[in-house]
Amino acid sequence: MKLLTGDWDKPNSWALDTYKASGGYKALPKALKMQPQQIVEEVVKSNLRGRGGAGFPTGMKWTFVRKETSFPKYLVVNADEGEPGTFKDREILLKSPHMFVEGLVIGCYAVECHRTYVYCRGEFRDSAMKRLQTAIDEAYAQGYFGKNILGSGFDLEAHCVFGAGAYICGEETAMLESIEGRKGYPRLKPPFPANAGGGLFKQPTAVNNVETLANMPPIINLGGDEYSKIGLVPKNGGTRLYAVSGHVKKPGVYEAPMGISFRKLLDDYCGGMREGSTLKAIIPGGASSAIITAEEADWASDFDTLKAKKTMAGSGAVVYFDQTVNMAHALANVMRFFAHESCGQCTPCREGTAWLSRLLDKIVAGKGAKLDVDNVHQIARQMEMKTICALADGAAMPAKSYIEKFRADFDALVRG
Ligand SMILES: Cc1cc2nc3c(=O)[nH]c(=O)nc-3n(C[C@H](O)[C@H](O)[C@H](O)COP(=O)(O)O)c2cc1C
Ligand code: SF4
């Protein structure tokens, strides 16, 4: 079922006319006739889980924001899309920006936000964000944005903010710092962004991913219960956009029911592995997730199943590796990224990611010993749950799992 991508193959899928011809902007007047609290209740029923990485229930997050008595309240959109392997938010903004805009207005109405900020990586300035800006301008002209939207009395203005390319600015509190004009350093939590004192300009703030918000029109149109049933696993509603890359015949962004197995995603959507390729390993949810093996490809891809299996659904970036890949090389690559992107505030992360990267580079250069492999695992364990934000855990998880599941690849490169 295509809830978000139905228009993507049409010419000018991004145009206002195309969106309206397929039922676009019908959810907004319906939503504006509901009480904001009713919208939140539908979102709770929908079992929509945040698509940015953590999979937090969106309805619950909005409930927290609504409970706060301090105004103004904000909704900040996370369009940073920094997790390696992830390229689905860009596609939404390029191919169906109006669906996102409609979802954004509904979300802002639900949390009573009158000024929203869209935080986007600078690389998208001349592509996805241009499309988004055009869509926002068109929405203003049509009365879907701005003062007294569709005569409802609800006012909303939007501001687009560009990051300068730091992965850490996708972490929600670093993003708030960046929007406020400071260096992108994650904040200590609590207070959380949803609560007074923790959000944008210290006000209650819902931070939401682009895809999360793009799901609002289908939720309002279908109703929360119907939307929830589309997901294959309880408490994981709707469809998900999987950004698939690696040694598959047809890499791309695929919309599939939330919780589809990695095997089915590969065979039914991506045309299977390339000629001559045999599946060896899968990154299930972006570079920060623990790797899984070909034998584990039947696992469901939802947030709860993968958490129980000690990995994560993360940002929906799925990478299929074939037999030609030595996983030590793959891990060295991943770790160079994390070492480069650590913001440096916490010693276990700053020193740990750099140390792991140095050791892995030594191993793949053929200069390592078995003890170095053991040390990579040991250092990764010491980094867990000790830092201000989840970047360190996101570096430790692949480090541990690549070694636990593919130790032979590491041993093949080292001396006794
Ligand atoms: C290091 C790091 C980078 C992140 N990068 C992104 C990102 O690029 N885009 C995103 O939507 N969420 C990212 N997140 C998750 C956000 O902190 C936050 O959970 C998310 O934007 C909330 O939106 P959601 O509930 O709709 O998923 C990142 C988290 C961490 C720890
Ligand atoms: S865990 Fe790493 S990225 Fe996150 S705040 Fe600490 S040093 Fe910065």
C-alpha cells in the first residue's frame, strides 16, 4: 500500500495540481475542524513511531507537549538526514513536498505551534529545500499556510534553517542549539525538548522527522485505527520508507508495510541480490545500528522486534552486503565517520571513536594483532550508556556486532 509515494512516478509529482488531483489538501480542512487534542488522539491510535531514528511514539511526544502550560510552543522539523545510508526525507521533499507541508500544518495545529522551523542539511539548499520553499510559498498563496488558515483562525509561519554539514546537528538538542545560533552541542537531558526548559528557546517543542509528519494526511484521512492496521507488527503502525542500498539489483526508496522482513524487502522490492552476489550481512537501520547476518534476514524490520534483537530500526536505511565485503573494512569505514563527527564534549565518545578508528585502520592495513580486535570490542563496550547523546552508543553498537557476528573477517587480516 502506498500512502506516501503514490504520486512519485507521475510527471511533476511535486506540483500542487498533481497533489490535489490525488486527494491532497483534503485532510487539512478536516483536521482544522477537529480539536487539536482529537488529532493527537488519532495519532496515538495510529501507532505512528517517529521515523528519524529512535522510533518514539509520535502521539505520546505530542501529548507531552500539549500537557505543558508554557507558551509559545514549537514544532521543529528534523530534515537533517545525516545517518549514513539514509536518503528518504530528501525524496519526500523532492517528490511530494506538499504532502509534507500538509502534514506539517496539521502537526503544528495539533501541538498549538504558530511558528515552525525546518532544519535542513546545507547540501539540500539548492535541491530538496528549493522544492520545499516553492511548496510552502504555494501553500501560503492557497491559504493553507499563514494567517487564518482556511478561515479556521489558526495562524502559522515557517522558517527554514540550514546546517553546515555536521552529523551531530541531526541530534535533536544539538539541532535546537544550532537553530538558536550556537555550536551544535547536544544538551544534557532532562529537561527533554517536549518540556518547558528543554525545547527551542526553552519552550515546549515537538521535534519531528520529515517522514513522520508526511504521515499526517493519511492518518487523518484513514483514521488512526485503520492506519495502525497497515503495520505488520503491533504498536508499529502504517508504512515505512526504506532507503535501500548495497549489492541489490534495484537500490532505491521503497514504501512497504512497517515491519516487513528484510528478506521480503530484498526479494519483492529490490529484485534480489545482484548477479553473482550472495547475501552476507545487512545494516538494518543506518550505520549506527548493529549488523545482522544473512540467516537473520527473516527478522521483521519494526522498532520493537529489532530492539529485542539488540539492534535497531533506526532511520530505515537498509544496506545489503554480499560475499565480497570484508566486514572489518566496512566497520573501519563506518568508524572513520563517527570519529570525524563526534562533537567532542564527552571523553568516552571523543577518545573512544578516535581510538576505535585508529585500531580498525591498523587492522585493515594488515598491521594489527588479535589483541587489537579484542580491544575494539572492549573499548566499544566501555563507551556505552556513558555520554550526553546517543552518538557514542551508535558507534559502539556496530563495533561490537561486526566483531561478534563476523570475527573471521577480522582474524583473516591480523597476526596471531
Ligand atoms: C547522532 C544523532 C543524529 C541524528 N540525526 C537525525 C537526522 O538526521 N534526522 C532525524 O530525523 N533524526 C535524527 N536523529 C534523531 C533525533 O534526535 C530525534 O529523535 C528525531 O528527529 C525525532 O523525530 P521523530 O520522533 O519524528 O523520529 C539523530 C539522533 C542522533 C543521536
Ligand atoms: S556522545 Fe559524542 S557526539 Fe554526543 S555529546 Fe557526547 S561527544 Fe558529543
